[in-house]
Amino acid sequence: MDILRAGIDPGTADHYLWCTPDTVSWGTLPTPTTRPVLTVDSGQTITFDTVSPEGLMEDQGRDPVTYFGQFGVERHHVLPDAVELAASDLRRTHRPPGPHIVLGPVHVRGAEPGDWLRVDFLELTPRVPYGIISSRHQRGALPDLLPREIDGSAIPVFSKFCAVDDAESQALFDFEGGRASIDLRPFMGLCGVTPPGPEALSTIPPGPFGGNMDIREMDCGSSLFLPVQTSGAGFYLGDPHFAQGNGEIALTALEGSLRVTARLTVVDSGIRHHGPWPFVETDTEWLILGMNESLDEAMRHCARLSVEFLSSLTGMTQNEAYLYLSAAGDFSVTQVVDIVKGVHCTIRKNDFRSVVPAHR
């Protein structure tokens, strides 16, 4: 597999955007005063060439050529835009600093608070034939236990390099005595609209604006609905993933740079009484997202929003929706490592085929 170089054959989208020191922030989200890097009309498509921060982080040497070279990756298989960012003056300054390289914001004409921004993911393609899974600085679900010390010394960063078998659409996880495979399911871990307020927020915790939601179902063919917070929406994305397990327990997923084509449309979501929180739609399911620093409260938040969503969409009473979800709604832990934890509920559209027309 050849790498997908920025600016080389980006396809037929209406617009194209890639990572440069002028189009990204590192570790912080845009604010309402952040200058847009692109302005588009509602309904237009954009191809984004995103960059993973793996190999660019300070604790990895901030030199992707050397970092990936230790795993046998030749210089011409390292993205030039990643090399440019690593060599630039761009620094993570927010405390707590987020690790994510954020591409945007994109101003969408006509988007105003009270609207919803629909993001249709049309294409998600790995740009490089390798990815990294990392646990760092005791920031996972088991910080007291893992990663274990080696020879009495703590491990600040423990990473696994995984080559990608493009023909099989799998990543290869080699371990002592064997090899496991990971099915590729690319998605963007971080997608959102600009939050209100003057402070540039850390990219780590998600919120009603979206952000670092890490929901793996947001893959090719899905639609993300984001409640617009500021004039123009200020859409951004980052944290590209090749694959992730629900929970993302060690801290990161299988991280790798992606080329993403998406359509941005200002819409009325059709949901009148659902709280202003993001949700996802696929051809077969709706996914409702709940978030809180407490996993118990994230579950309660997700349950409440799911009841409101289903009642608003179908005409069920909230009592009826509560019972239906207990029998047929699937609640899953999205992630437990982003300070604000996530739970999502999956509702099957097929159960309502005679009553509810799909948004799609």
C-alpha cells in the first residue's frame, strides 16, 4: 500500500483540506473567535487529510521519521505533512494538554445555534500502512496494574506497532509466540462543532458539542448529528482511528492517519424533545450518546436521552419507551479514558419500519 500524500489526487469533493501549521490546533478546540480555515455552503463535500499524533508526541521523540523507522518504516512511507507538523513551532500549550491534532474549523454558511449539523461520512481511507496502539503515563482503565514494570522500571509509554494488510483489511498484532489480527474499521475519534465561550477547551473530554467521543460506529456510511453552538458551526475533526474496541481501555485505539470525505449539511434533526446532544444514525440503527465523568451517571444520561429520543421520534410515551429500551435497546460503554466517559444506546430501525421513516 502506498501512502496517501496530502494534495495528491484528493478525489472529487467540493473542497479539500489538509494539515499544516496554519490549519490545525494541537490539544485545544476552536473558540467562536478562531479564524475559519475554510468556508463552505450547506450540503457541500470536503475531503480532509488528517494526521495522527502518534510519532509526533514529545514522549515519542517528536520525530516521526526516526520513530517509525525503528519499526522498519522507510522515510518515503512517512507522511510529509506529519514531518512538517513535527518540525514546526506548533506546540501543545493547554493544561491538561490534549494529544489530538485538530483540523479546522470549517465555517458552514447559514448554520446558527438551534440548528443541527449533519455530517455524512462518505469515505474513510487509511493514508499509511501501519498504526500504533499506546498506553501512556498511567492513563487507562487499569492505571494501578498496567502497563507492568519491566526490570523494576516504570514504563511511561507502552506501544505496539501494527502493520496493515490492505488486501485482508486487517492490522497485524504480533506478540511473543504468535500473531493476532484486528479488523480495520476506520473512523474519526474526534468530530465536533465549536463550543461557546472564550476559553479554548482541551480536546480530551467530549461534550454537547461532540469532540472526542470515540464512538466506533461513526464509520463509513454513518451520519453524525451535532447541535450547532455558534454561528457557522465551526466544524473540526481529528484523532483518526483504524479500529477500536468499545471501552478503549488502554487509552488509545489503533491510531493511524486517515483521508476522510464528508458532507456537511445544516438540518432540522426532526427530534423535537431530545436534549441538545450528539447522536449517530446508520442505515440500520440510531445511536444515542450519554456522557459524564461518572460512568454510572453517563449510563443514566444515555438512558434519559434514549427515552426522550425514542418518544419524540415514534410517538411512544416516555413510559413506553422506557420499557421498550429495557427489552430491546443495547447499551454499551463507548470509552472510559477521556475524563468524561461515554455510554451509547443502539436502537434498531427495523423494529419501527412500519411507523418511522428513516432520516436517510
